[in-house]
Amino acid sequence: MFHVLRHTYASTQLEAGESIVSVSEWLGHASPQTTLKHYAHFMPGAGKRGLAAMDAWFDQEPSSGQDPQPNVPEKSLDVPQAPIEPGIRRSG
């Protein structure tokens, strides 16, 4: 009976869009990978929020003829760039 309640709790949280990291911590799993292995099928919207965010980002209208300024999370600005090796082209 306990495991049925635990499974119901986890699946309900994930279906509601709760973070897999949070659910993993609440269940006491060693890592989110353990939680994903058992409950990933309860995440039907996984990836859809990210896709919608990227669609919205690309749909930004340029203001006054300039390129739109992307809303880049501050944390991603702190990521060091790997050095470019000779002969390798970086796209973008």
C-alpha cells in the first residue's frame, strides 16, 4: 500500500509539471536518473515548454529595424567558451 501511494504521489507531481530533480529529492532517490527510469512515462509535456520558449524567442519582432535582443538567462552568460582549435569553424 505504501508504494502505491508513493507511486501515485510521484506520478501526480510529474504530470503537473514539477521538476524531476525536486521529485527525485522528495522521494529520496540517489539521483534524478533513478526517478526518470521509473517515472518518465508520466511526463507527457516534457520538452514542450522548452520548445514553446524557443518558438517565442524566434518570433520576437525586431524593434526599429534592429535585430531582436534575446532574453538570455544570466546563468548562461557565465559559461566559459571552449577555445576554438585551428581548422574548426563555429557556427552561429
